[in-house]
Amino acid sequence: MKTNRPKLAALTTFLVLIALSCERPVCGCVSPPAPVNGVWALTSITYGLTQKRVTASEAGYTETISYDGLVEAGTFKRLRNGNEVETGNFSLSFPNGGNTKGIVLYLNDKTWQSFEIRSDNVLYLSERSPHGTDIADGATYAYQKQ
């Protein structure tokens, strides 16, 4: 009696390859929100060169920044003394991994600032500068999540 094992093995291999080549549906996952999402109120400014720290009221103005987006991009709005002074799009990058330290790139004017979110819900933003440059003695702005 002649065996059909080689044909059966070839047919099985062919069916497995067809099944593996089929397009699979996307997982249906939703990208997580950006870690900077929310409304943040300025609490203090630490000046780079002198390391002098002043509160927002000592600086003479109030400021809030609201971010709304997914983990990599979204929109933002900056209010100073209750008036809108800026709105636009942003993107985030995380050069060192994680999601609490990274860079915010403001797409409208191609500026950027590094950020860090600490466990006490404080967002620290570096001095904003043109993309690709650093301000050596720039200030650090601390914002409390509202």
C-alpha cells in the first residue's frame, strides 16, 4: 500500500503558510493619553544662572498650560492672566525611554523644551528654545496639575 505522507505534509505546510500570510486585524488597542495631558498651573520659576526661585505671584502673572493628546501628539493651549496667548499642536519624544521625562516639540513655531513629571504631579519644563538648541542658563518652570 502506497502512503500519502509526503502529499499530506506538503498540503499541511501549504495550509499553515496560507494561514500565517493572512492579514491579521489590528489589536483594537487605543493609544494611551500623553503623560502631560491635563491642565497645569504655574507655581514657580527657578532661574538658571542664579538658581533664584520665585513663585508665580512674585513673577507677577498667572499661567496655565493645557495639553490634550495621545502619547505622541496632540494640542495645547497656554493662558496668561486668564487670556489665551498661544494654541497649537505638539509632539512628544522620549529619548531615554520611559514616559515621565522627555521633550515637547511645539509644531507651530518649531520650538521645544524638555519636561519631567515627578510623582507629586509637578511638571517641570525647561526654557523653551528653537528646536535643536539649548539655553545653558535657562529657567525651569514648575507647574502643578489641576
